Amino acid sequence: MTNLGRVHIVFGSNRLRKSLNSDRELARSYGARMAKIIRKRLDQLSAAPTLKIMRGPGLGRLHPLKGALSGHYSLDLVHPQRLLIRPNHDPVPKDEHGGDDLSKITAIEVAGIKDTHG
């Protein structure tokens, strides 16, 4: 039988959970355009069987971050804003090269929304 599981999403804070789980709060906090894209990314994440699928075209250009945000990934929103996430596994599954094995990551934490470019 095929595993039809979905990525499990938790939020880094109650404030973040409340603002991102309500369409009204999303629009109030981020504006209509940004709210629509945030909702789209969260829906895509919750429908994905693993984090690996988020590397596909039109799915936010998932990419790892470096420096102070090492261990986090970002997904495009309205430029320059990014949805910051991190694997919510202990330990994080690793591939044969020592990197995160995105095909085995089935739980994430939404860490925030930020401009990671400066």
C-alpha cells in the first residue's frame, strides 16, 4: 500500500500560528497579494507527501539557507519576502552525502516570514 501521508506543519509560535491560519489575519498582516501566496505555499506544503516535492516548478523554489539561518529553508513569496521553514524531525534524516534527505522529511516547522537578502 502506498503511503499517502502529507507533510505535517507546526508553527514556531502561537502568534505566527494565529496570523497564518486565518485568511482575515493573513490579509490584515501582510496585504491581499502576499496573503494569497502565503496561503498557496501552506496549502502546497500540507498537500506534499515529503518536502522534496517543493523543489518542483511553481512550488516556491525551495532552497536551503546558510549562516545564522543554517538548517532552515525558504520558499518564495512576494519578492523579497520568503516563508522560512525547517525540518521538524529529531534527528533530521540525512542522505548519503550528509545533507538533509528531503525525500524523508514529512514534518516541518514554519519559522517565520522574512527578507533573507539583507
